Amino acid sequence: MASLKKKKSQPMKVHKVKKPEQQAASKGDYTAAVGRRKSAVARIRLMTGRAAPVVNEKAISDYFSSVDPAGERLKRVTDAAQDSARYTFTAKIDGSGMQSQFDAMIHGLARAFVKVNEENRKIMRGLGLLTRDARMKESRKMGQGGKARKKKQSPKR
């Protein structure tokens, strides 16, 4: 018969928990907002500073070079917001394609500027930047031969 070995018990690992005062201090450094378009979700952090905007750890001009090469649509949002020269932002964007990711970032950025200063709401609403574009890809139906609205050809006789 095999002898049973007794396992030694190991002490539990203790994780230090941050105090609530420390968590509140780190949250005050930025304003967070979420923008959406189709299946793209953009998480925006608006911070005071003059650094170049970063999207998914790349410069914004590199990431969105094909969608907004001159940066005109982005300037429309930042120029409309009051005191926008004081702020910079970072964005983490997931899902969908480049155009939808850019639209989600614009939506999130407009929402972040409204959180910073409530007077921006009227300006952003007038430009249509706070409205979430709810158009989504239509889901595929079963038994129809491929696409969402495609029907199988019925026999003539």
C-alpha cells in the first residue's frame, strides 16, 4: 500500500487594500466618459495637461490616419468646448471598425467635456455630438441563406 503523505498548509496571502482617501485622490486626476457607436466602445480619460492625445497607446494621428487625416472632425469637438486647450485625453477603444471607433471616441469626448463643464452641454447638443447613433448591424436570421434580409428563391412551379 502506498503511504499517504500529509501536505503542509501554506499561509494565506494577504493583499493590502487601499484606503478610501487614496482611491478618491487618484480618481480626481481625470474625468472618465464612455462613447459608443455600433459595437465600438470608447473609454475616455480627460486630464489637465498639454500632452498629445493617445488612442490605444498610439498617437491619435497614427491610429486614425485613414479616417480623419487632417484632424478636422476632432478639432470641431475640441474647439466647441470651453477651456479645451487646458485638457488632453487618452482613449481605449474596442470593437467594430475604424470609422465607428472614431465616432465612439468623438461621442465619449463630448460627454467628458460636458462632465467637466455643464455649460458645454448646450454647445455639444447643438452640434449633435451628445446623441448616441443607435444604428446597428441587423442580425442574421436562421434559414434564410446568409444575410439578414436575404430570402431563398422559391420554385416557380
